[in-house]
Amino acid sequence: MFTEDVLNQSSSLRKKWEDEVKKVVAKSADQKPEWTTVSDLPIKRIYGPEDIKDMDFEKDIAYPGQYPYLRGNQPTGYRGKYWTFRMFSGMGSAAETNERWHYLLKTGQTGLSTAFDFPTLMGYDSDSPKAKGECGKCGVAIDTIDDFQTLVKGIPLDKITTSMTINPPATAIWAMYLASAEIQGVPINKVGGTIQNDMLKEFIAQKTLMCPPDASVKLISDTVEFGTKFVPRWNTISISGYHIREAGATAVQELAFTLRDGMEYVEDVIRRKGLDVDEFAPRLSFFFNAHIDFFEEIAKMRAARRIWAKAMKERYKAKDPRSLWMRFHTQTAGCSLTAQQPYNNVIRTAVEALAGVLGGTQSLHTNSLDEVLCLPSDHAVQIALRTQQIIAEETGVANTIDPLAGSYFIEALTNEMEEKAWEYIHKIDDMGGMVKAIENGFPQLEISDASYRYQKQIDAGEKIMIGINKYITDEEVEIPLIEIDDSVETEQIARLHEVKRKRDNRHVTECLKDLAQACKKGENVMPFCIEAVKAYSTVQEICDVYREVYGEYRDPGIY
Amino acid sequence: MPDKKIRVLVAKPGLDGHDRGAKVIARCFRDAGFEVIYTGCHQTPEQIASAAIQEDVDVVGLSCLSGAHKYLFPQVVKLLQEQGAGDIAVIGGGIIPDKDMQPLYDAGLKAIFTPGAPLDSLVAWVNENIHPRA
Amino acid sequence: MAELGKRAMEGDIRAASRLIRNMEDNLPGTEAEIKDIFPFTGKAHVIGITGSPGAGKSTLTDEMAAAYRKKDKTVGVMAVDPTSPFTGGALLGDRIRMQRHAEDTGVFVRSLATRGAMGGLSKAVGDGIHVLDAMGKDVIIVETVGVGQQEVEIINHAHTVLVVLVPGMGDEVQALKAGLMEIADIFVINKADRDGASKLYQETLNMLQMGKWDDGWIPPIVTVENVADPISFAQSVSDLTDKIDEHYQFLVKSNILAVRKHRKATAEINESLRATILEPILNELTANGELETMIQKIMKRELDPYSLAELVAKKYMAS
């Protein structure tokens, strides 16, 4: 990277600077002996040319749109198009959520993102005993395609892309989306969007569980195959580090586990479906957390792009440049927010969002200030959305691509994150891959250790959260809280029963039997799912088929 | 010589799988010298009450982040009472809005901890308020 | 709470669990409860499971409980986990894998910490077995970790002993050879779909061939695969319980059950002697400082431990 001359100069100037530092520190010591990132990575007082002298400009940095895509996938950066302002939303009934969506589109949001309630996320209907007290609480309740059509009413599915945070029942919910599009008269090869559909991170972190790992990965490969053939504009998987981080992982763990999950899916699709890597890899998408440690997050996202490009090229022999691109969505860190002095959350979210943008995200959700307390109010959502709009259109940070490239610190930190991530990735390779590592409890235990360590550091005041362990105030702040009324549950159950009463139950049974057959024969379940949802089968009825055929997975509870 | 240990059940009722807090608390109670049984995620109130009784714990710590605490927490208290185990203290934590606090105390919860509560304060509460078969 | 034993026998879960806890805590007066229930015990088939940490014992225990429920048998489980020597606390992590049985009144699961007292754990387990037995549980599964002295003592309470091995644990078989070879009735190779399973199988087989099996039962090696596939896992564990039942039938027919019962009774009398004679004496000597005085005497070479023990014996035995 540098000539001998520059390095020599730097070395002698650095020596002078170091002497100066020693003198000053001898007189008055630093505020604390060690300076680390929020993930406990030690950071040096200063970085210089020697920290990145071994980098090769062409091989390691280059320009946007050029391998290894460190600086971004697109040659034009945000000048062609800002990131998608995609606010996660969903609550109560399908009708209420639909209303919120129309409001969001009116305020300038450019993509939709759906939060489902816990029964839907777990593949239970609203009338299941397990669902009691949960219906509509943290997202929208969907039982049948009847609810789904209400959800997307008046939304042009050929124009608006929709992201759906759904995992175990992803096949059923995606089937509902595709069937609804058909009913709207939109052919499925014209619809675009994303289903999260990443089960490995559920086993690792979020614990939305249904079937065992191998069967879960099989269902995911089914959607990848179906999407590749029939729904080319759809991202059938969003390989997620967000939840891994929220569960207490470090930035390096988030990076490593997420990318290794991605590799596991690639390997499975190739092995199980016989697809060529370039046929499906361009539609793989990722989802990262933007936590509070500004530079660490930027370095993480830059490293992610470079690792993915290398892995796709070298491990899986991808040739299409689009296969090498890591496209990702970012959400600011829910776990960095505090219930105490909640207005401070606006500032945290702004800093995190800025990191996401400087890291080159393709789409962004900014958390609302009240999300640690309840579902966000309209007003809080608006501030969060405005945060993105201010970053995009006022601050000027979108003027130039990857503005931090070439910074000694950023490049060194990016390299360090990449190096440490590969160490984890190789360790997991040695265990026989991510499914095996999960069975061994490896990632779970690593995260559990990290989160306990962090909590101890917070309690000891070694890491700071304003309002929690420093600058604590007693003032009461009134935050208007949104609450989901219990009537949502009763009404939803009534609607479900009405649908069940009206539908052709014999036809439902046949569809479910066909689906079970397909599972047993190892066929792609998607066509059968679509038929089943059109017949008004419920989410739980479809998931029960999976549970029956593949068995139900229970969390081994590693901690 | 009698050796009375405090036994704690840490449980996650409901469907949310966000078990970071529950796991941290389980470890913290272990380090405080308690015997800790953790049920894992996705437990029904019935499963939790039954585990509490079979394990003869002194206190049940519930964690819920999904907003379903209003139903789930009181239900655990009720089931324990119905099975002659009303003396087992039930405490809760998670995203609990202020206005839900009083109804939960009224329903029999003995303490509620919200995000940001230091681990020491939980241990201190247990040590002050829980006396095994005193 | 009086008459816990009686209430436990009537099906009062709370009384049963409290009774086990009183025993664990060594509360005075608990022995009397055992006296009450003892005549009603001795019916259950007690299965011991041991093996190193990470061998998948809890998952196996959970599935065995499910298999026995399918056979219409009621099940009691006692799962032992280590106490942290630093804090005295314990994470009892076995139940998490067995919670699906929590609402089934035919299954009772109790977690125990080792606590580290001498012989105390084995006694607590032995007493716990009495309680579960008196409650009418058909099968009692005792799960413990490791191959130390405490575990061997616990295993003495079992009629059928399972030693669980997993591939990839290195010299484990060698260690087990010394520790548990003689008490194993069935070897289980868990996670047998992993690399190294056939090597482990062969090693275990070789080891078995070196042993002497005078009573006519050669411990079978049962492989269990696909922990991650609930349906086939359930099937292989169901097969395992068939093998366990076969062992029990063998014990009954060959009258070796009497030998096992003898072993169990020997452990019980040893432990109760220690608890009723030695421990009270030690407690008193500790409390009044005499134990420390004796220790000082030994250190200064004023008296040898045997002479001191004789003095203590004379003092307490005379009465």
C-alpha cells in the first residue's frame, strides 16, 4: 500500500508522537486503562500506515462494483437510489396493519415490512391454547388467506416490495402472498419482496422453532428453488445476523455466524436441488444489526461484503458478479435502547442508522424511541423515519461512496473483523458445518458467554449505558403507549371460525394430505402450499403437517 | 447438618423466544449460590407451575417480552395457588409498561423487574425476601 | 409439614417434592418419613444412566420417559448436575430437555445438585428413589454426570445401569474401562451417526471381550442415531427401552435381581449408618471444637488418627 519512504517517515514521526504520549500520560493518566468496542475488541490510540501496509489495493480494496466488493456492489452508490426506507410494522388485526401501511406509504416510506404476532411466527392459529394472550400483540395475526387479503388490500403488489419477517411458517405465508397476488391479477413473476426464512439463526438465537434443523433447511431450499424458477424478483431468504446480535453476540460473532449460515444454505441448495450456484445466489440477501459502536459496525458491514465475495468465488466457484454481492438490510439495535430516559433512544438510533448508511446498507429500519416499551406509536415511527430522511437528504453523507475507505483505522478494523470471522468460520467448518455446530451447541454457548460478560460489564460500570448505569435520573417521562386490546383476540378467533365454517373442509383435507405426501417424498412443497392456502387452510394446519412428518424440534436450552 | 439452599425456577412463558435475559439471570442466580432450574422457552403457565412444584422451588422468575405478561404472569400465580403452592413467590421481568405493574402486583406477583435492572438488585431481592422453609 | 410421606403416597406432588428436598437439605426428622414409606417401596425398576458431560444423557432420559409412557408405565426421573465449587450454586440444566412431560401426571422430574457433601448425594438419591417408588412410579431413571466415586455410589441404587458413550471424546473408553466397566449392564453409543462411531463401537466391543461375565449377561452395545430427527430418534430409544426391559426380565429369571437388591440394600445401610452414626458425631465434634483439637494433635504428632478414632468410638459407643 505504501512506499518504503512513506513507511520510514511514518515510523519516525510515530516514534516522536509516542514519546509525547508517554510524557503526557506520565503527568495525567488516561481516563481508563483499556479502550474497547462495545464487543470488547481492543482499540489502539491511533492507527497509521503501518497498520494496513500489507493490504493490496487491487485485491483488498478496489472500487465499488469491483471484486472484492468491499466498497459496495453498485458502481453508483446512493446517487442512483438511496437505500430503501423500510420500517418494520404490524399489529393487531390485518385491517389495522393495512391501515398503518397506507399511512406509511403516504409519509414517504418506500418499502413495506411486516411484523407478525407470535402465534403466526410459531405456526399456531389464533385459537390455539398456546396462543392465548399473544394474538396481535407484537405484530399482525394471520390465520388464513382471508386475513392476508385484508392485509394487502389496496397495496399494488407489482409496485411495492414487501419484506416479511417470517421463519418456520415461511412457506405458508409466502404462498398466501403469491396467491393473493394472483387474485389481484398480478402474475407471480412480477412480484418482489423478501421472506426472512432463515431458520439457522432461530436455532442459534431467536428460538422461533418448529422442525429439526435438517428438515428446516430442506424447506428453505424448496423456497429458493421455487423462487429461482417462478418468482425471480423475490429474495427467498434473508440471512440474519440481527437476532444473533440481539441475543448478545459480539460484532465478530454476528458477522461469522451469519456468513457461515449463508454458506450452509448455499451448500444445501447445491447438494439437495442440484442448482448451479449462479442460478440462485444473486437472490440471497442478508440482514445485519447496526449497534451503537459506530466504527465497529461500519467495519463489520464492509468486512461482510468482502468475506462473502471471497467465499462465493473461491468456495462455491460462482462466476456471475451478482452472486458475489452481499446485499443487506439493516436494523438499528433494539438491545441498545433503554426504557429509562427514552428520548435518548432517538440519538442512539440516529448514530446507528448513520453507521448502517456508511456501511453501505441497501435498506434500513430505524427503531422508534418507544420500542423498548411497547409497539411504536405513529409519532415515534415518524421520528424514526425522519431520521433516515435527514441522513439521506440533509447531512450529505450519501454524496460519496464508502467515504471512510482508506482510513487507517477503518481499513485495519475491517481487516481485523474479517480475520476473526474467518477463524470462527473455519472452526465451524471443522465441526462439519453449521447444522452440526448448532447440534453441538457451539454458537449458542459462545453467544451466551458473550451476553453474560456484557451484562457483568454493565453492572460493574465498565461499559456504559446512559440512563442505566450512568447519568441516572428519577424523572418520569410520559410516553404515550400503544396497546393492543384483548378484543383483537376474540375478533380474530371469530373470523377464523367463520372462515373454517364456510370453506370446503373436504378440499382442505385433500390439500393437506397432498402436502404431507410431498414432504414424505422429498418434493418441493411450494406448489402444494399454494393450493392449500387457496383452499383456506390455516397457517397451523400447514405447520402441523410439517411437525407431523418431520417431527417437532425442542430447544435443547444451551446456556 | 441442615443445608438449606434457595431454589429458583427461571421460566419463559409464552411464544417469544428472546431468552437472553432469562439465561443471563439464570447464570447470575447460580453465581449467587442458588440452585437454578431453567425451563427453556415457550412454556405454558401449566408447565411452569408443574415444574415449580416438582422441583419444590422457593421462587419462580418469569421473563416475557411479547406483551402477553398480562395474561401469562397472573395465570402462573393462579395455577400455583390452585395446586396448594401459593407460598412459592412469583416474580417477573421483561417489557412491562408502568400501568401494568399494579394489576400484576394485585394478581399476586411479588416483584417486577424492568429492563436495566442491575443483576445485583435481583439477587438482593431474593436474599431479602426468600427464606426457604423459615 | 407432617406426614409428607403419607401424602406423597396418596399422590400429593407437593408433599413428595418437599420430602425429597428435606432429605437433600438434611433436615432433622426426615428419616422418620422414610421409615413410614419404606414398607411400600421396592417395586420400581430403577435405571441408572451415566456418561460424560455432553453425551446427550438428558435428551436420552427425556425420550426414554416418553417411550415408557407409550408402554403405559409411570416414570420418575432424578437428574443430578454439579454444584459450582466456587459459588455453591448450580445450574440444573436437565429439566429443560424434559419439560414436555411437565403436564403429564405420569411423569415426575426432579433436579438435584451434587452439593459436594461426602456421601450425601448418594443418600439423597437413594431416599429420593424411595419417595418416587412409594408414589408408585413404575420406572425410575437416575441420571448423573461423570465417572467419579460419587457417581459409582449413586449407580449402586440402580437395577439396570446404562453407560452412555459418544464418538469423538478421545480416551473416554479407556477412562470408563477403569470406572464403570463392572457396573454397566448396557452400553449406549449415542449420536452414532457421527464420525468415529464405528471405531467407538469396536473399542467398546474389544473391551467387553476382555471382561468376565459370570452371571450370563453380556452387556449389549446399543447404538442410538439421529438425535436431531425426532421421529427416528424416538424409534431408536424405544428399541433401547426394549433392551432395558429385557435386562430386567433377565434379572428376574436368573434371580440376579436379588444380587442387585443386595447391592442396593448394602449402599442404603452404608449411607444410613454414615448419616445416623458418623455425621452426628462429626457435627458435634466440629461444633465443640474437638475435631480441630484432634487435627492439631495429629499435625504435632502427639497422637495418631487411629488412637484418636478409638477414643471417639469409646466415648460414643459406650452408651
